[in-house]
Amino acid sequence: MRKNKNLKLLAFVFILSLTVITLFPNTKPNLRLSFITDIHFDEPRGGHKYGGVELDGDTSDFKIPILAKKSIESVKPDIIFDTGDLTAHSGKIEFRAYSRWMKDLPAPVYAVTGNHDRQHHSLKHPYGTGFYSECGFNSATRTYKMGNLVFIMVSDDHKWEHHPLTDVISDQKFKWIEKQLRKFSKGNNNIFLFGHYPIYKTVAWSDTWYGMLPPWKRISDQYKKLLYKYEEHIVAHISGHLHTGYDWKDTPEDSTYRKGCTDQRFNDGDEGLENVGHFVSGPKINQTKRNHPPFRLPEMYFLNPQALAYTHGGPFRAGGCKCINKGAVYYADLTEGTKYFNLITREINSNTDVDTFKVKTDYKIQLKNKNMNFIASDLGIRKKDSCIQITENNWFKVKQNCSGEVIFQKRWKKKINFKGVRVISEHGNYGNIQYKISSDSGATWTKWKDRPVGKFNLAQIKIKFKASKNQNMVVKDIKIRTDN
């Protein structure tokens, strides 16, 4: 009798277990991330809700924003990351179009700026002002943390000194990046770095694309030193900027899908980087005997999602063949307690998944409550005039015999008491510093004042600079002193 009761009890427990497994197949929490880049909104026209995106040789393409939105909605992400070139020419109306589109997406967007977003092709264009004023972003370069996931988002500065397509990372910004890497390269943190430009000689065509000029090569060398130093905690560098197809690879033979494209950047034979695509594994490169670069990379991943605005750039124009006609969005599920995730490519015209790339993390993923916690931001330029020019090493210069004005912006994790500002500069002077502050992360602002009053967690700082008659003024850094 007792034996029958025990058998019945075991049967009940077994059936209950099957029921639980069926109803709750995976009790581990997931985080779904989506990745997009380079949508290049231009001025809205033609009555379209969002306007269109940059179309070389024509007015604009109106279908890409709709197709991209539909694909992102079908992915159902928790968070969306955008690695820049939100606009075609950094105009406020273009940022307004992006903002309208962004607000209709199904998840919050965390974006950085690209070269098109800051005085692209003209010093008369705004220097990314709409990123703040129209899109509502509080800072361009900042850090977030969720569980043991650290997201460092770097907005490159745009340098016009030698070429209108060159992005730079100043020494001042590199110090901030290393401070973040040093702080979080401890314990079991997994770090993700975001920026618009791919690091030179990492992913396909990162050695030949527009803007991959000597300044960016030198900056990439400096960047790689940091990546090697902290590679045990860095999972990936995620970028944009390249407008090549998601399924393209640079091979010595150069694939037939580029037949008819006469531009040597895409049919380069066995010159430069070879046998790499948009996603590159540093560990795999290092374990493989290779005949072409890259020969060695930091032990991490280099991920370069395809531009949404495939209607702009060399592949679309090359030889008049329009040899690219498809775009993509990307997504990945990060699961508690695992050490990998699959990065999935979803093509926007068909809205179907077309590729999967496995990424291993350095440590087991911990999501905690799945909240994105703001940690810190760099002091960024919100607005500047044409007298102010970005430089490669120092932050910026004021042209000789010229007066210029810059509005900076910075956010803090907690409310602070202001102590003062110190400008580190040479060959000129500055003055008439004014402040506009917010104690509620930008929901409300004070008027401009000569000195901030009370505690705040977000500030705009307006400074006038004047160079000497015979020499450029050089501004290396600006330090804000607080009570913490």
C-alpha cells in the first residue's frame, strides 16, 4: 500500500515538473538589445511623417525610416543603441525628424553622434546642437551600467583642419575614456564601447573608407593601446560609418556581388585588410595564421552594423551601378548567467533574419533589475561658432585674432554643489562665463546666470574665448570643480 502511495507521489511530482517546464520554459531573465546606425535623416518634405533619408543624386528616400521602424518593432527590443549619423547635415530640422522617428520606436534609444551630425561639409552647419535641443539627449559621451554590463558611449569630435570627413578623439576625451575603463575593469564587469568610426584596420574597409585619414590612424593606435590594456573586461567595440552591405567581405578575389562597382575601395584585390567582414573576432584573428592584415587584435570583438541609409556612400554611387539596395537592423538576447549571445542581422526590406554571429562575454551576464543606470558624462560641446575649430591632440583652437563662443554641457549622477571652472589653455584669454542649470535632468532649466545657485545635476556653461593677434589660442581641457 505504502509502495503504491510513493509511486503516486512520484508520478504527481513528475507531472507537476512537466507542467512547470511547459508553462515556464525559461525562468532566466533576458535583455533584448537592438543596434542601428547611420540613418541620415534629411529635411522632411512631401508630407511624409518622418521625412526621408539621404539619397545620393536625388532628394531623399522615404521608405527606409518606415521599413527600419517596422523591423525594429518586430524585434521588440528593451533597449536600442544607435552609433551615429542621425542626420545628413546636422541641421536642427533634421534632428527634429530623427527625434520624431525615435519617439515612435518601441524602446528607449541611446545614441552617439557621427561626422554628419557635427558641421558636416560646412563650418556653417550646427555642431550637433540639435542632438541636445531637438532630441533631448543630455550628454553625447557618457557611461551607463546595468548589472555587470557597462556601456561606454563615445561621441567623436569632428575635425575640419585637414579634411571635412575626419573624426577625432582629443587627449582630453581619451583621459575620460581611460578613467571609465580603469574604473570598471574590475570584478566581473563586461564592457561595451560604442563610437561612430570603426577603429582603423579592424573590420572590412576600415582602412579605406572615407575619413580613414592619418589623424584617425594615429587615434586608432592610441585607442588600441587602451583596448589591449583593458581587454580582459572589454567585450566589444561597436561602430557605424561604413555603408557597405551587411553580407560583404573584403577578400583577395573581391566577390562578384560587387561586379560593376569601379571604385577601388571595394574592388581592391589583395590590398589592405582581407578575409574580414562587418563582425570580427579578435581571438579568432589571433589564433589564425593569416596572409593579410589584420594579423593581431585585442582579445575582443569589433562589430560594425551596416548603415540604414544604404542610399548614401560609395557602394551606392560606385560606377553608377547602385550595387547595394538593402539595409539591416540587429538584435541580441542577453540571458542571465550565460557567457555568450547571438547577434542577429534582420534585413529590413524582407523583415527576415539573415545572419547570426556568436559573441562571447568575458564574464557571466548579470542583469539585476534590468535598469539602465546613468554613471557619468564627459563635458561635451553643445554649440560653437566658426572661430572655434576642433584639433587632433588638443581639444580645440580659437583662430588667431578671432573671438569665439562655446556652450558646453555636462550631466552628473547626483546633484552637486558648484565650486568653479578652470580653463587649461595657451595663447589667449577667456571670460564672461555664464551658466544655465537644471536640477531635474533637463526637464526644466534656469535662465543664464553669472554663477549657478543651489544644487544641480545638469549644466550648460557658456564661455567666450579670444585668441591673440598673431597666434591661435589652444584649449586643452576645462575642469569643473564640485563638492564631490
